[in-house]
Amino acid sequence: MLKLLYTIMVIAAHIFSSILLYKIISNFLVIRKHLFFKLINLIILSLIFSVPILPSDFTNNLYTLVIWIIITIVSDHGSIFKKLSTLMIFYPMVISINLMGFLYFYNNAALRLLIFILLWLAMLKLLGNKLESAFIYITTKELAIIDCICVAPFISIIVITYVTSYKEIQLITISACACLITNIGILLLLSFLSQNAKTVLMAQNNEMLQDYYESLESQQIQIRKLRHDINNYLDSLLTFINSEGKGNAMPYYEKLKEMASFTSVKKFCNNSLLNAVINNKYQLFQTYNIDSSINIDIAENTFINDMDLCALFANSIDNAIEAVQKIEDESQRIIILKARVINNYFSYQIENTKQNRIIAKNNLLKSSKNNSFLHGFGLENIKDIVRKYHGTLDIQYSDNRFTLTIIIDCIQNREISK
């Protein structure tokens, strides 16, 4: 009976350890929404904790690595690059902890697992809040740098388990601790980079909103002036009507009609903030004689933050306006914008005509002229937002057309938001 109870406790400890590691790793990757994938991840992580990692035992180390690679590729969303980064960071940590646990407490599974649990709990406490959605705001270049740093502990822990023996227990302990501390430091660095990038993006979004607020304030001032002029025109119009000088009243009527058109606000969607942003851009379309088509059919809640949604629209429209402005023939200035939610997918597409040639270099797009319409943070902001919601971004262009298409899975982001 005691043996059965002990076995149950050990199994429960394995499961709890895997849950702790799962909670930490889930900050980096989004497990596929089906329950099967979540369960298989927990089972594999639990098995990883039970595999003895010992000196001169390269086989178990290799098995653990292969199994982890397979389950990560099969069950996790995101790019291969992100999956590789997660593996490079956490594999040396898990192997280091297992190595020291089995080295010192091989015959005491309960104590070994208790130490595992305490270590992962401490790391979850230390890193949990700081690693929330860690990969969202990190660029591919920054991840590449992180991976380069991770190469040393990754290779080191594999070499240690292959070339050392029990006689070198002090060397093993020091090396394993060094790998563990190094990768904890890498996680803290990753957190710092992510928070810094998030701060920069929020500052840019706040600056963008400040511009809109100033624009709206300017419109309010204009409306107050127009209201004063309208009262004067109405008085004059009434005078002509009363004196039967109806022919003279027509210019005042046309002027009032023009003023009414200027002060009207179009309703493009139900989101009031986004509608204000699009109205602001629509006025620029009229200012620069741009032929526009806007078709938006999205629900109130797309699981995309209002700030991110406005930033996505504003940055992409600004890029399109800058491109179209360079076309000398105003009849060729065209912007087509479409957004909708269908079958639980948010889709966004903006297409514009263009004149400048585009040069693709190192996955970056540049105009052939110095004053590029893809300059600044515009396109990078769009990429960051798409990355944040695990969406896809597709860019197509020809000699005279540029099209940007974004697809985001609303169900997946509903799972994330829970």
C-alpha cells in the first residue's frame, strides 16, 4: 500500500513539474487549441523529467532532444524559428536540472522531484510576469542574437553528458549550474528586449493618437467657425426668401450645402475610435484627389486591441497615401481598403497604385527613391502587430500596384485572451 502511494506521489510530482514547465514555455509558443495537443505536450514533458540524464550517457540526452523537437514542431503554432529559439533556451535548463537531480538523488525519486518542482516554481515566480508573450515584440534579428548566445550552453550541456564521468562530479555540477544561470540570464534579457520594444510601440501609438486628437480638436474649431458663418448665411437666405429675391438666394444655398458636406462624418464601422481614424484618413484622400474604396465589415470585438487595430489601419493607410501621392496623373491615384471577419478569421487588405520601383533586400522593402514610402516604423509596426496576434502578413507588388494582406485567427486569440 505504501509502495503504491509512493508511486502515485512520484507520478503526480512528474505531472506537476511538467505543468510548471508548460506554463513557462507557453509564454513563448501557443499550443494548438485542440485538447489533444495540450495533453500530449504535458505527457511528453512529464516523460522528459523521468528520463535519467547521467554522465557518459549521451543516448538518453539524444532521445530527449529528438522527442522534444518532434512534439514542438507538431503541436505548437508559430514559425520554426520561434520553436528553435524555445528549444535552444529551455533544453539546456531542463537537462542541467535533470543531470544534477539524478546525479545527487538517483535513488530518491520523491526528493529529486521535489527539488525539480521547487526550482521550476522559483523560476516561474522570477520570470512568469516578465515573460508574458515574450516573443510578440521581439524581432527576428533579436531572436537570432539570442540563439547565438544560447549555442554555448546548448553545446556545453550535450558535451558534458557525453565526455564526463562520475569522478568529475564537481566539474559536472559547476558546468550544469553555469548553463542554468546563463539561460536564466538570457530569459531576463529576452524580457527586457520585449518590454522595451513594447514601450517603443506604445509610444508610437500614443503619438499617433495624439495626432488624431489634435486633428479632431482642429475640426471642432472649424465647425464652431462654420456654425457662425452658417447663421449669417441663413439670415441672408431668409432675407432673400422674404423679399422674393429667390434667384439671389441660390449662391447661399450652394454654400450651405458645401459646408454641410464638410462637417459630415461618415460611418465606416461600428468601432468609434477606428471610425475616427478612417475619417481622418478619408479627408486626406479628398485632399490629395485619391479615388478610394472602403469596405469594412468587422464586429465590435475581434480580439484585437483597439490601439493595435487603429495602428494597423493608420500605418498601412499612411504608407498607401505616401505611395499614391507620388503619382503625377491624379486619375491613377487609387486606394482600395477591405476588412472583415468571416469564419472566425479577421482579414485585412489594402491595395494602392504606385509609381516608384520597389527593391527587396534582406527581407526589407525599399523604394528606389530616397524618399521611400515604406520608411520609418510603419511597416515594422504592422509586422509587430501581426506577430503579436500570431497572424500572417503577405505583401505582393507589381510595377504599378502594391497589396498588403493580413489574416488573423480570432479563435486562436480567444484562447490566448482566456
